[in-house]
Amino acid sequence: MGGSAPFVLAEAPVPVFFLISLLVAGIALHLVVRRRRTTAAADQVLRDGAP
């Protein structure tokens, strides 16, 4: 895709832009959920007093 990416994005129809934004939102949501799970697991370890 290289140097032609800006032109492709400028001429892209709305559904393509929507799919790209949906993909970005999905990745962000996945990162938030994973971080929340890891912090919950760490809190559980502290609560149990396990090493």
C-alpha cells in the first residue's frame, strides 16, 4: 500500500471507513478488557495473600 495509502483512504467509500473505524474500536476494546482482567487477577492474588 505504501505511498498511495492517503489517496486510497481519500477515495474510499463510507463502508470502508466504517469498517476501519470498527476495527480500531474493536482493538481498543480488546486492550481495555485485557487490562481490566489482568488487574482483576492481580487484585485477586493480593486478596488471597498468595505469593
